[in-house]
Amino acid sequence: MAFRLAGAGACALVALGLAPGAAHALPKSLGYSFYVKGVPAGRADIKITESRKEIIFDSETRVFTGTDVIQLTSHTVADRKTYSIRDFRYQGTKGDHVVACQAQVRGDSVYGFVEMDGKLRDKHLKLPGHQNLLFEDWVMEHEILLALTQARSKNPTETYGLVFTSSFSPAEVTAGFTGEVLVEAGPRSLAARKLVIMIRGAEPFESHVDPNRGIPVYIRFPQSATEVFLDEVFGENPVTYFSTKEN
């Protein structure tokens, strides 16, 4: 699995004192390309609709993980002010399995179901923290919402409760901006905010966030050698970190 990386427990982040970000107007559509070990592995296409109270993401994701193909159609509804996810659902396939999931946050709990090959299991979980995130591997809008959530925080480093929607498993994630990093993309190069993310019990990964729009333009997962590129910045043939390292 690329997004949830096995590894050592999380350690403390030392982050620069950065001012919390204001509300961001999001693009109406985004495209991301996935690379694993420097090789193209799939993509995600996202449509975004905003109203005064909600942000709605509809996405199509297809990725080859090296052993299986994951293909998901997802729908996420988040609060416009806090970026907290209220409702999330997906359907599709993971390898040879037909899958579906729904998660709805109501009060201090999340309710829903997970389904695999026609076998449905109802789920209910008390949310693990006072601030909580829903998270599904490879679903890029959840990475976007994580970056936006941390950008609005008054603290440079924050710890959140996390729920993995495919299993309704609770976890904890620490996120913090640690300064600026140059994103090299020819004429579209930019100075991004570097967001370091650590899920408890997993290796940290980093997200390079557009400071004006609040969206990730590049994400790198070191242990699995997985990279995510925003198409409008990097174009069709990005130079990957891992292929460069190997050469």
C-alpha cells in the first residue's frame, strides 16, 4: 500500500511558526498523476463544486500498485469553513474485489458501511480526537483537505484523529509546515510550503503545497517510492525524484 506506509512510530515535528492560512478558493477541476519507483502508475481526476457552506469533490482514481489495479469513484462533502469531511463514499474495485464504502460524520461519531464482493458490514466508530479527518488511500481530495485543514490551524504543528474509511480503523496523524521548498517545474516552478505528515505507526511523508491556493502540487512517500504530481504544474512527463536517484 502506497499511502499508508509501514514503519517506525511518529516522532515530534519541529515546525516554523507560520501564520494560519485564509480560506482558499479552489479550482473547479484538478488532475494528478501517480508514479511508483519513477514509473507512471495511474492518475486521479477531481471535479470541485463550492457553495457557501460546502465543498463537494467528485473523483475518478485508477492506479496500478505493482500487484493490483485500484479503480475508485469517490464523492466527498466537506465543511466550507473547517474543511472537515461530513460525508464520503466510494465504489469500484481493488484488485479482484468489488468494493464500496460510505462514511457519515454525525456529532462525535462516524457511521456507515464497508462492502466487499457483495458482503456488507455496517460500521460505527466514536471519533478518536477533538479534530478528526477521514482518509482513504489514493483518494487525492483527502490529501487536499488535510493540507487545507493544517493551513487554517493556529498551531504550526497539529495532531488530529484519523479514520481509515476502508476499515473504519482509528489512528492519529500529526501534520506541520516546516518552511519553504522549491518545486522545480520549468516555467511553472514555485516556492511551495512543505507539509510533513506522520501517521502514528507509519513513516512520514511530505506534501508540497501551493501557498496561494492551498492545494498539494507534489507529494512524496519515501518508503514506497511513490510520487504524486499535479498535472497543471508538471505537465505530462515530470522528472521523478526516484528515477533521478536511480540514475
